[in-house]
Amino acid sequence: MANKKITKRDEDFAKWYTDIVSAAHLASYSNVKGCIILEPYGYLIWERMQKVLDEMFKKSGHQNIAMPMLIPESLMKKESELINGFAPEVAWVTEGGTNKLEERMCIRPTSETLFSDYYSNIVKSYRDLPIKYNQWCTVMRWEKETRPFLRGREFWWQEGHTVHETKEEAEEETRFIMEEVYKKFFYDYLAIPSITGLKTEKEKFAGAEYTLTNEALMYNGVSLQAGTSHYFGQKFSKAYDIKFLNRENKWDYVYQTSWGTTSRMIGAVIMVHSDDDGLVLPPKIAPLEVVIVPIGREKDIQDLALKYQEALASKDISVMIDNSEKSPGFKFSEAEVKGIPIRIEIGQRDLENGEVTIVRRDTKEKMQIKKDADIASFVQETMDKMQKDLLEKALIRRDKMTYTAKTLDEVKKIMDNEPGFIKADWCGDPECELKMKEIKGLKSRCILENEKPITGKCVVCNKEAKHLVVWGIQY
Amino acid sequence: MANKKITKRDEDFAKWYTDIVSAAHLASYSNVKGCIILEPYGYLIWERMQKVLDEMFKKSGHQNIAMPMLIPESLMKKESELINGFAPEVAWVTEGGTNKLEERMCIRPTSETLFSDYYSNIVKSYRDLPIKYNQWCTVMRWEKETRPFLRGREFWWQEGHTVHETKEEAEEETRFIMEEVYKKFFYDYLAIPSITGLKTEKEKFAGAEYTLTNEALMYNGVSLQAGTSHYFGQKFSKAYDIKFLNRENKWDYVYQTSWGTTSRMIGAVIMVHSDDDGLVLPPKIAPLEVVIVPIGREKDIQDLALKYQEALASKDISVMIDNSEKSPGFKFSEAEVKGIPIRIEIGQRDLENGEVTIVRRDTKEKMQIKKDADIASFVQETMDKMQKDLLEKALIRRDKMTYTAKTLDEVKKIMDNEPGFIKADWCGDPECELKMKEIKGLKSRCILENEKPITGKCVVCNKEAKHLVVWGIQY
């Protein structure tokens, strides 16, 4: 029984997506153009994501810090590529109180400039290095077209900024964050089999030497960039004068990185796992893992609900009993919309057989278990299986929608059918990237660093190929 | 041995304060005028405070949400008292990207307007009520004079915004937050014996029916307002049209509250508990509770350090071993500057006697205990005692610095000696408040609702007194 509030996914994917955003109370539009309100349930999911990532950052020696939200224009301008990249899309503060400011300031679109300025004040010697800071905040980019979680003027994110003594150490950090943090988080928590690789010169972050990216494939074959890690070399440290005395007692500039993930990950979870009944959440990021629905007020039903709640909570499984005035059917549907991984139904008829019903959100599989079974173990095992199955299912779909193309004709044929990840050789010329874009907006998602070109010839110009690239259309 | 980086408290209180802020790496000045950088150790303390308060909010049925950081001017203007109160001190965004905006927007100085606008969209019936939301974010107020944590253009805070069916319920919420959350947090966690009461009409929040306030007395006798809770009645709900169908199926306007605490609490902890050696942190909000300093690399010393670390960590006591290349004296001093509640020194000479030394940060008391003692219990008991003693000590000082005055001459005499809380009767006339301000800037801190006037006559005009008021000078 599909949810009436939600458009069918195969009918209108975009509408299905925004229907889930509002039906599950993840976010709503505000009266501030281009800005969303992150509603309680969306915020809880973001808190879960934050908690896991924050622990991963802290475990690997990163510390949180908070910078101002405003950046004076002169500070922003010190690194020319960055300002060129971001100037067209920042919000400018020009008045404070009743006065016009002498210098306008932008609301941070990203904080490399502030961190660099700060590092230039606190770094003196190699003994001070490395410094590995992270910030949780919102940033603002004056986007014209917006879509909840995927693109918005204000969004929630974390931005890491680190400075190092050597090139090697900074490059290692850039890769560590991508492979050991972001990719792991996508696989192990979000159950999304993303691919990682190098951005082309055209697609890299303004001011970076290079950018590593985490790219995920949505249900409809569209790519979503979710997580990037940048290596800056000494570009910013020279522009912002971040000098230190090295081991030879000579002045040198630090090697720098930055990296970020955003609330866009909530959008990815919707578009990879969810269905016509609403959100499907991988148990590891579900704010509420189990809902118990007692069907009736009878004492034996209510007692069992309480007993289960206690047993689950004692194993750190988050659980609530839904004793609200709504009908059981309504409660089931609500739990489905919200993507609560496990539903336990306790009804009189089942109880007479000494059983209760457990329902898995993703498969809708109904399982009868003995009412005296070890409920916490059963639920935990079911959730572990669900977590694994979601990844497996997404992996099968990703592989099915990953194509290889040797010629432009093949590329066109694939795109006429349905979009996906298209692997094809590339010579390295940005002109060829532009040619690809003419095919329904295809862009290079990333260079696969560990895979060799397929034919050895660029799919566009037929000249010698330098890289195997994954192409796709993007949100 | 006083810390050389820190000015003596009794020599120059203001300098002592900012010295601690920088020596303990709590915050540093940024190149963005009036905005600070919340440095890692300051951020950790803020995270501790957030965690405790967030749990208290959630336990009492509040949910987190996040609103946009910008407020269109027209939305801001709907409630006239609020805009009059805040307009002189907001930052205005007037350009987005390369375009001038049709309507300027301010960076939120507080978010009543956004919450009210949102509630007007989602509230339909009494069945939707109450709604109790909270937001963690930064806000911006274009202050001219700033001081780290105490007053700044951008600061960290939480703002709760609730809507209710009845006046009684909203008033109960206003009081609950003040008495059961803020005051409890100050007493039980910050070990600060604050006083709570009602703001006068002149000092209440712009747009509120009334404001409850939490006022703390600093070491130097200056008051700090830290935490307010506002009852709005139907003022905002009428201005923003937040209507609902009540139980009689008639339209009514919701009753509303808002309340907030800020990163200013970090300033309060410094100015109430700290000393010439640096920060003193109540154990319950210390990010790191114990530092173990092994004096030497010998195996028996290092083994014992590890054993203690394990024993403490297993009881959820946060602990680190300082094996850095610095001298023991330097490490002791650093632990003192950071206000780490307990220091364990493991030295060869002590060990030969089968003992180790435990030092309490607040009293500097050195305790020898048997090396095989139950370290976790001893540390926990010592911290519990320290937590209690800090409150007790602050309470004694607060009471010593709380005066009563029956005449203006008495007020002046007190203020010529040293400032503090001055209890004196007041008729209720704002003119008399202005008169008090002529005495070194004295302002009403709060009306003591449960205490009767002392003489029955206003300390300024001698007319009949309505209230007993606490007066003080403020940060």
C-alpha cells in the first residue's frame, strides 16, 4: 500500500524526492529565498551523521574550532583563484547597524581564507606542525536554482583545514580523509557504494593543486558529488604568508589541505535507498531504530511493549512505543515514511499464539518470532543484515548502471537509454570535456587513478588517452 | 608559583581575564573586527556545555531544528518592538553575487521572526500544540565595544522557541526553563550560584511581555546576565498570524516563549572560579578531567601511568598521559593554565614509598595516596568534592558581596567601597532606575519575586515600593 502523500518514484523522480523531504519532515521551504529549514527529523539525521564523522575526525587527531562567519573582501582577495571561483556567488554584508561599512564582507562560502590568516599568526616552527582543525557550521552560496539538501544558498557542513611540514604529509592527509573517512562513512554508515578519484583541472576546487572527490550514483542514474578533499600545496600559504622555521632552521611555507562533506548526504540517502512508501534509512544512521506499535491497550500487550523497550534500550538500541491515538495502519505508514528500520507489532491474535511480528523497513519482510525470544539480539541481527543488504543492493544497481564506452556514439546510445556512470578514455584536453558536455550535460565525475585507459584513445578526439574517466550528469 | 603569562587578578582584573583567555587557548582575536575565533580548548568546553544542556532540553521534550541565518527586512519588521530593539545593531546583506538585492536581509540577531513565520505555516489546531523547538547556532549583533565571550559581534548560543495552547502552559515553560534548566545548570554544572528573577520593563527583551533572567556575580563584583527566558503572550502570534483552532473549534492565537544561553557562560566560569595560575574548571564541564604526568621514562613509572589511564577511562573519566618533551614543571603549569581538575604525578621518589601524588587544581592541595589504591574512586570522590567546594566558595563570596541598602547614601557608600549585588526597594518608576544609573552605572539586575521590600519605600524617591530589586553594574 503506497503512501498517498508520496508521488511514485518511477512516475516523477523529482517530485518523489521532494515529497519524501516534506512527508518525513526532513526540511521545509522557508520564506528566505533559497534557504531551507532543517526540521527536527532531518536535524536528528544530521546529528547522527555529525556524531559519527566527528568521532572519526577526533580519533585521527583532528580538533574542532570555530571561525567567524564573515570574511572581509581584502582577506578574500589574497588568493586570486579562490575569489574568482566564489565571487559570483557570495552574499555581501555592506551595512552594520545604521552605518555603511568601510569594507564590505562576505558570508563565508568556505573558510580557507580565514584559516590561512589564522595559521599565519600561530605557526612559527615545524614543532607547531601539523595542525589539523575542523569546523562544523553553515556556509552561504548565492545559488540561483535550489533543491532541498542538494543545492541551497545555506547548507550545513564540516570543513577541515590542515597545515603540514611536508608535501608528503599533506598529500597523505588529503588521501586519508577521502579513503579512510569519507569513503568508509559512505560504505559503512550510509550504505552507499561511492567511487572516489581525482577531479580534472576544469572541475577541481578553485585554488587547489588537485581535488579528490567522492561520487555517488543516485537511483535515477544521476551522479552526486558528496565529499571532496583538496591538496593546496603551498598556494595558500604563499598568498597568506604561512611561514615556519623548518628542521634546517630555514623559513618555509606550510603544505595545506582542506576537505568537506555536507547536509547533501541526506539527499543522497533519500535518492539511493528510499522507495514509494518514504524514507529508507540505513540503521547505522537512523535516529530512531525501532518503533513498537501495541495494537490495543490490553495489559499483556502494554506490558510486553514496555519489556521490549527496556530490553532494547539496555543494548543501546533507540526505541519508542507509539501509543498515540492513531489507527495501527496510520502508525505503520508513518513509521515507513520516516524510514524507521524495525517495526514491532504486538497484537492480541499474535499474542495468543505466543508471537509478535517484526517488520523490516527496506524489504517489508514480516517475521513472526516467539514473544519470549531475545528481542534485542533479534533486532540487532536484523538491522545488521539490513545495513549489509542495503549496501549490496545499491552496489548491484551501481554496477548495472556503470557502462563503458569506446566511441562517442556509444556514449550517446547509453545516454539515450538511461544515464549512469560512463567509463571512457580521455586525452586530458578540456576541449574534449566540453564536447562531452554537449551530450545531455555529461561532465567528468573523476579520473580513476588506479585503472588504465580501455582503448588508449580519447573517446572524443581519438588522440592518445591519458586517463580513464567516469562521466555522468550531476545534481 | 604564579604563571608569568597571566597578569595577577588583583592587579588588573580585565587584563587577567584576557590573559587567561589567550593562555588557555580558549579564543583569539580574528582579523574580522569584533569577532573571535573559538579555539580548540574553548570549543571543547562549549561542546561540554552544549551536551549537558542539549540533554536537558531533549529530556523535557524539546527538539532541535535549524532556521536560515538571514531574515528579510519585511519579515523582521512585522513585530515593531523587536525591530526597534535590534535594528541599530544588525548586519545587513544588500548584495548577492553580483546583484543588489531587491530587499535587504539581516544576519539573525535572534530568530523570533523566523520561528514565528514558520509556526504560522505549521500550526493548525490545538492538536499540534505545544511545539517546543531549540536551535544551536551563532547570531550576530553589531556591537561597538567587544570583549572575548562577554560581548562580541558573533557569538555561540542556543535559542528555544515554543508555542502553546494556553497562557498558563506558556508561562510554565518560561519558568521551567529558567528554574529547572538554566539555574540548575549554573548550580550543578558551572558551580555558579546565580540569582534568578524578573527583568524590569526597561530591561526586558524587546517584544516580550516579561523576561526572567539568570544573573551571576563575578569575582570583581560585576554582574553578568547569563541566560534569559521570555514570555511573549500573544504579541508575536498576533503580529505573525500564528492561529489555531482551539478545543471549542474557534480560532485563537498561540502563547509563545523564547529563551537562550550563550558562549558568555565560558566568560562566567573564568571570572567566578579562576585564579592567578589560570583557568579553574568545575570537573563536570572540564573536557579533560585528569592529566597524568610521569616524571621519567622508567618502566615502572610508565606502566603505572598506563594502568591508571585504563582504570580511569573504564569509569568514563577523561584522562591523558603527558609524555611530551617538556619539563615536569612546565607540564604542571600548563595543566594549571588549562584548569584540568586533577593532576596525577608519578615520580621515582614517591614510588619508592609506594605512593603517588594527586593534586587538586582549585586548592592546589597535594595528596599522597598508595599506588595500589582504587585510583578511579579516589579521583571521582576528589572531583565531586571539588565541584561542591567551588559552588560553596562562590556562594560565600556572592553572599559576602550582596548588600542591602535603604537609602541612596548607603548605595553610594557600598559602591565607593566595591561593587556587588545591592538589594534595595523600588517603586516601579523607570525614572528612579535612571537615577540609580548615575551611581557608577548601576542597573536593575532583577526583581526578586519571592522577597518582600525591605523598608517599603523606594530607595530613590521614597514613594511606596512595589518590589525588592537587585541592582548591580554589568558586563
